[in-house]
Amino acid sequence: MGQRDENAEKKNMRLSLFLWTGLCGFCMALMLWYASEKTIVIADVSHEAGLSAGAGQRQDAVRGLVLQSRTGPAGNFYVSLPDGVKPENVVMENRYMTRELWIYIQGGQEEFYENHPVYGDVGGILAGSSQTREDGVLLKFEMAQVQEYRSTLEKNLLTVACYDPRELYRFLVVLDPAGGGQEASAGETEVRQDSLGDFAALEVAKQIQRDFSVPGVRLYLTRTEDRAVEEGARAALAEAVDADLYIRISAQQDEAHPELYGIEGFYNDDYFIPGFGNVDLADIVTRQAAIAASNRAVGLTPAREDSILRQLSMAAMEVSVGYLSNSQEKALLEQESYRQKLAEGILQALEEACGRLGQLGEEQE
């Protein structure tokens, strides 16, 4: 009798475990489905990439959007969507270099927004416009400041929540690939020497962005494609977000001394930042990049008088990842595997620098 009771109890336990496992799996799947139905990923895009790359598409004249201020949660504004629009039909881009938010709605039409104004807390929107694309409509919002966005779609209503970056992140970092505007691209088998430095800097920066996963840290890139960016715009981004760290990536040439090679750091020696400043950051980045690439660390050098580093008020440095005038180092920079090592070193330096900032903050509390 006791044996039968024990077997029945074990059977019930196994059945209960099976049912609970199934229920948990169902709930998890339901949560993931529900989240995927509502949340829209907002991509980071700079300048003319992304949605603006509409070659061959019909693009009509730009129309102004009607903005209506209504009471509601601070920082939230609302965009009505036509019937049948799903999250996969909406593409959003945070264009922080130009302080714009772009929303593309596949299947949308400009006429729809003549009778459906954008409403809510619209005080941070300087202007809004719409433009017909081949199979939808593109809404552009000119924002008063650099912001972070979170969005959900429910019952034909897109909710856009706007945040100051400091509300979401503990530290803000600006990564600046120098140069840009040449005709080099990742698909080319051979890159001209006059554009190799710009190409290598961009590829290293994009690799860092792909691998970046430091908790509580937001990484901004001054360019994500091979396009020229004014120095003033680069500095303006760093100042606009009140960045904690700024790192420029570049390469250099010295035709008079082709034997020179190695990784060199530059810093602003005009002022000293207590705790963790220009020299500290330059030392960490130069050292970690040289270690990861198994290259020589040339050392640290004060920045030139015309350097962008002298325009910045945060801990800032420039790392030269090699000499293009050195044939061996030029050949290394043409290799994807070597650029990957450089990216790993700078990424390690970022993690170390943010750790130092965190410790400093704790000591000051």
C-alpha cells in the first residue's frame, strides 16, 4: 500500500513538473511575441546613410507636419498610423549628429497626416515634415537637442518616449573616426594610400561599435560611413551630450622618415582634469591598442595647436593606429584581422577607462 502511494506521488510530481515547465515556456513565448509586436528598434545612423539612400525611389516635395501640444506624460509624443501597419512596417532612426528623428512608415501616405496631427509633449520638436517615398511616407523631426528614444506601437498609435541621454546611461562616450569623404569602401580589395587612414579609422570604429556592450555606457560615433564631417560638428556632438570621454582614431604619415612605425597617443596639455583626465585616457588607449595589436607604443605627445582636442572640455585623446608611410605598417592596416585587434584593444581601454570613472565617482560620493 505504501509503495503504491509513493509511486503515485512521484508520478504526480513528474506530471506537475511537466505542466509547470510547459506553462513557463508558453508564458515566455507569449511575452516575447507580445514584446516583438509592440517594440520598434531604433537604429543609429549618421548623415546620408539609411533611409535617405533612396536612389531610384520617388520622393515628392516635403510637407510640414501639424504638431499639437497636449497634456500627458512628459517627453512622450504620439504618431497615428494607418490601419494594418505593424511594427515590421516601421523603421526609426536616431540621427544624433543632426539632432533628428526619422520615422519611415511602409504603406503610409502624406494625406493621412493632414488629418492626424502629431500630438503630446511636442515642446522638444523644433519642426516636423513628411515626404512620400515609393511605398510609404517618411516623417522627419528636427529636435532641439540630442536625445534617446524608446517606442511602442499599439492600436495604430506609435508612442515615442524621449530621454536625455543621462537619464538612461551613466557614462557617454564619443568615438571619432578621423577623415572621411574618400572613395574607399569595405568591399574594395585595394584602398588608395591617401584614403587608407580614413578607411582604417572608420572600420576600427565600426568594429568597436559592433562589439561594444559595456553596461550603463552609451557610445556615439561621429560618422558611420565614408562621408566628410566638419570638425565643428564632431566637437559639437561631444559637447552637446556632455560626453565623459572622447577618442579620435586616425593614422599618420611621415614620408621623410619611412622607418617610423607604431601606435601613438595625443592629448590636450592646456589643462589638467583631476582624477582622470587627458593624459590618463591617452595612456590607457595607447597602451591597450599596442598590446592587442602586438605593436610598438610610440608614446604620448601633446596635441597640435589646431587639433580638435583643444576644442573639447572633457577627457579627450587621439590614437594614431600606425604610419601609412611605413610599408609594413601600411600593409597591416589593410588587413581586416589587424584592424580587429586594434578594435579589441581600444574596446578594452574603454572598459578600463569607464571603470576608472566609476571608481572615481564612488570615491567622491
